[in-house]
Amino acid sequence: MNITPNFIDDFIDTCVPLAKELETELTKRPAIAPDSGGEGEVDKCEFLEAWLEAQGITRLERFDAPDSRAKKGVRPNLIATIPGPRDSPRLWIMSHLDVVPPGEAKLWQSDPWSVIQKDDEPLGPRFVGRGVEDNQQGLTASVIAALALVKNGVAPERTVKLLFAADEEVGSAYGIHWLLKNKGELFRKDDMALIPDGGDPKGESIEIAEKNLLWLKFTTKGLQAHGSRPDQGNNAHLAGAYLAIALYEGLSRAFSARNPLFEPDHSTFQPTKKEANVPNVNTIPGEDVFCMDMRILPQYSIADALAEVDKITGEIEKRFSVTITRDILQRSESLPTPADSALVKKLSKAVKDVYHVETRCVGIGGGTVAAPLRNMGIDAVVWSRLDDVAHQPNEYALVKNILGDAKVMAALMIGDA
């Protein structure tokens, strides 16, 4: 029987109870990384694995990254396969299992780990709870899209892989990076990947590129002294403050190009975290530590940025008679996905058909799981229609977005992308 896209869309429209059930069960199993004080994703993954199998998605594989800090000592990555008559190129839809902590309890109007449904206007029906949007909206939408095919006996045009990854919120060391390093044979260069983990309220933005990401920690060592005798010491805090300004101004001048694909359209070099130095006011600190978040336009290399950082750091060391070391906390570079790729064209058409909007290609600040996929030659885009309330108290996911995104994903699955 030839099931039309309209039939698939009609099925998806009946899936509100299914979406609520899945969102509720996922949320009640907090999947917080050990880095943020949690036990990891194993409870959530085990539930999802059993639930998918019960629903008829039976081709499931788990790939556990070892992590002694986590419950059962693993960080699980789950892959569900919906086979199609064509196995190349395959379509991946990648969401993540982990969530961030809820933050201050007093800012929540309900228990963050118990999903409630609200129906008031102007937003309409929505689910409220930690993780319901980030990234359970994308996860739930991808599952509903797959079930729309499986439960109606429809094979996708090509093999579809749903990846539910660990550890996205704190760097993906146990998620996509671990998979690419240890199970790289799972992926092929002609694969395509949709990451439903970013977007805008209208669904217009298709992210095809990101800035290079560089997080640095600077430790300045001088000589501690009494506050009344700065002449007997070398003020590490003063040197560190000058370093922060010198880096901000010097790097901004050295890497000054503009690119309208991004917002902001230029590279950014921002001093951020500042660690405590001395506990009292009247001591000249002998050590000072601060961090910088750098988002660099992809036309520049991180190697070039680091060379300029070292040049500026050396000048500050000489000026203040201190020693400065830098540590790389995070580093990520990626190639762009072509704006005229088959995936972008197909996704643009599906979004227009479902949401009646014209899409536009954009770049973002950097740090998504698309980067390592792009670097191995896979066309990867980040897209979904969402209100972008991730990490906020009273996080919510609109029901119409879950169902609409599922329709877009189903169109990608059954169409000739």
C-alpha cells in the first residue's frame, strides 16, 4: 500500500498523548552529567531503549563510553535503525540524552522533573519541565516521525539512523567524540545528519556553519606582598587584568573580518570566569586565574589565534615581570556544510511545506555536535522550530513544534533527499 505524506501527517497529528508520555517518562529520569553533579544518562537510556522496542522500533544498538563517575560506570549512546531500500547515503537524526541541572528551585513554578501540560494562550499547549525542549523536543519529534513510518508499514526512502547521544551539554567527550574515535565505522562520509538542537520560533534558520571555538584558562604568577608594599611584590591580579584587556583589544584587531552569515558578524574574544585569588583586601596576590571564551570566524585558524595569544602574553610577562601559562579547556573547528547541499535543499522544502516559511542559512557561535561530523565530510545541519528556552527555569516545549518538527523529519525520511 502506498502511504502518502498526508496520511503520515494525519498519523502524527494523533500523537499528542504519545509525545506527552515520552516527554514525561524521559523527564522523570534526570540525565545530568557527572561534571554537573549527576549520575549520567543510563537510566534514561535504558527506559528509552525498552520503550522504543515495545513501540516496534527493534533494531537498536548501544555503545557505552566508560566513565567511572557515572551510574553503572558508563555513558550510553543509543542508535535506532529504520532500514530503507537504499543504504547510501543514510539520514541521521541526532539528539542528546543529557540535560542541565534545573538551577534555583524557587524560580520554577512546578517540579522540574515532573512534566505538566499548560494550555493557556498565546503559546497554546505545551509541556513544562527540565529538558522538554533541550533536547527532548528533537528526540521526541524524531521518534514520532520514525513511528509514523514503522506503525504504518512504510519504509523510508533510505536507511534512517536515530542517534541518542550522551554528554552533549558538557562537551560530548563521552558522546559523539567518543563514537567517532572508538566506533568510527558507524559513520560514512556520504551520510547526512540533522541535529534538531537549535533554531528559532518560526523555523526559518538552518545552521550550516559555526565559528571556531576556543576556551582558554590563563594562570598568572607573580610575587605576593603586603598591600602597603606593592614594590616588594609582583601583582599577579594587575598583570592578569592587563592581559585580559590586551587580549580582547589585540585579538579583535588581528582578526577583524566580518561575515554576515553569523550574528554577531565578527570574531569575539571575551574574558569570562574569574577565580578567587587572595581572601583579604590588603594582600598583593601572587597568583591570578581567569578564562576567556573565543568564537573565531572559520576563515581564521585556531593555530593563528593561539600564536597571537602567545605574542600578547609574552609582552605582558615582560612588562609586569610575571610568568603566564595558558591551558586549552575546549577547542573546536569545523568545515561548513554547503548551502546548496541536497540535505539543505530537502530540509528547506520540508520546512516550507509544513510551516509555510522560507528558510535561510545561518552560522552560529560554535560548539555544536555538527562540527565533528562536518570535519569527517558529513553534511550536517542544526535545525528545529523552538522558542529557545533551553536551560531556563520553567523550560517548555510547544506541542505544535513537536508535531510539526516530526512532520518535517518524516518528509526527510520518505523523500528523495
